[in-house]
Amino acid sequence: MQFDTNELVSFMTNWSVVLPAIVTTILMAILAQLLGIVLGLVAALAGRSRNIAVHGIAAVYVWIFRGTPVLVQIMLLYFGVPALLGGADPFPNTYPFLPAIMSGPFVAAMLALGVNEGAYMSEIIRAGILSVDAGQAEAAKSLGMTPRKTMSRIVLPQAMRVIIPPLGNEFNNMLKTTSLASMITVTELVMVAQMRYAGTFKPFEPLVGISLYYLAMTTVWGFVQSRIERKLGVGLARSDDEPGFWARTLSMSRGAPRAGGMR
């Protein structure tokens, strides 16, 4: 079987089908990541609590959702929860208060991805908090600041320099992980590729097409992430002549590699 260039072009330029799938993919990734950040922050702070119950709940949450496959979590939420509710369906095909693109399967996948991401963000945020010198919190306490104000005004702003790079990588990964939503019939990129080759019996071309779209999205995000990091002054330990990721990738670096190899 030969590669059909016309089929590839026809699929990738079928905007009435592909564009909504791209929007669904990006929207799901953004919402799931935001949910993951919120849950991760709560879990990270709960993990630092002196209350044994609160600390234990956070530890169990991270343990379960980091230790089980996200695909299983999506299917448990979408297929398992309605069964536990005795047939009541919390994920109908349409919600009267949400846009049509955010159907029941979309909401289920987004929630599952967000809850799973929260377990990973918890560890990232915890590492960022621990990177801030403990003496600064002690100084804030001596000035009469409450623990909440100390965390929000002193610790977290400085921890962001450590949190931002892995957070950006997590969103990059989230863009690709949304492909699992096709297992519960969410019409994202993988699903439209499957529907295409189910009719044409040419799987290679649509799969190459969505691979190019995923590559384009993650590449654009890579540039956005680099700009955000520079704006926030992330990675100050890197010397001025040391090439960044995109400079190395595009062979545009003006600096010479360090002795002992590049990062």
C-alpha cells in the first residue's frame, strides 16, 4: 500500500471536522490543567499540614492517582460512576448550561485528567515550596505575618521559579494525553482520525495528519513556555551563553557548549 498524499491533505484541510477537534483538544487540556493546578496546590498545602487526617488524605490522593493509569481513571469515572449511582447518568450528551462542545464525555474526561494531574502538580508545587529558604518564612513570622499571608506573599511567589518549568512540561504532556478521551467518544483529534479511516480504510494518512497537528500545538506551546520563563526570570542559574532548548533544537545558539557536554 502506498502513502496517499491526497488523502493526507484532504483530511488535514477538512476544517469543518478538524478545527472543532483541535478546539476540543486545546480546551480540554487548558481546563484539565487548571483543575490540576488547583487540586495540586490544595494537596501540596494539605501535605504540609500538621493535622494527621488532612496530611493522610493528601498522601492517599497522590498515591492513588499517581499509581493508577489515567486511562483507567477516565473509564472508571465515565462508566463506573453511573453504575454506582444506580443508572443515573451524570454525564449526559448535552448540558443545558454548557456549550455544545462540552458534552458529558468531554466533562468526564476533563475531570479525570484534571484530578490525575493534580497528583503530579502536588509534588511539583511541594518541591517549589521546599526550594524557598525556610529562614524567609521564619522572618515573616517574626514580623507578625500569618501562615496564610506568608505562604501567599513570601513563599509561593519565589517558588514559582521552580514550579513554572515543570508546569509548562506538564501542560505540553496534557495536550497529548487528551488523546485518551477518544476512548469515551470525545470528538478530539484521535477520534476524528479514527472516524476518517473507518470509512476510507487508510489509517496511516489520518494518523500522520493528527501527529502533525499535535506537533504543531506542542511546538507553539514550547515557544510560549520559553517566553513565560524569560518573563518571570526562571532559570537564572543558566549562564548567558548557554543555549536554551529551542536554540539547541534549531541550531541557532551563539554560545559554545560547556566543557563536559550540553544540558
